[in-house]
Amino acid sequence: MRDRETLAYAIAVYGREAQITKAVEELAELSVELLHYQERGGSADAVREEIADVGIMLDQLTLIFGGTEAFRRRKIERLRERLGLS
């Protein structure tokens, strides 16, 4: 089973609402690990693990809500402008 199929199956098994809630939980866990890293010399491995969890949940959110590429392109272009790169 491919990654996308696995993620779609997780949504089918657990349900959209549960996976949205899980995404919120994973985002909170990443926030905590980032704060630990900055304030207490936390582990970069712990941060990377939470980034992986968030990435998986973002992929599921993309399956639930649809693609974000157009939004992403606009936001990166806005960032280029703010940085004086365009």
C-alpha cells in the first residue's frame, strides 16, 4: 500500500473529524518540542519526529480539504517581496 493510500485509509477508518483533531494535537506537540528546544536545549531528534508527525497529518488534511499549491505559491511570492527578492 502506498503512502497516499495508507493516509486515505486512515481517514476512512478513523474518520475526518478524528483526523482533524489528531492534526491539532500533533501541531501542539510540535509547538511544545520547539519551545523545549529553544528554552531548555531540547532534542533536535524530538523536533524532527514531531515535524514528521505534523507532515503526515498535513498530508491527511490535504486529502480532506484539497490541495494548497496555489495558496503556497502566493504566500512564497509574498515572502519574496518582503525579503526584497522579487
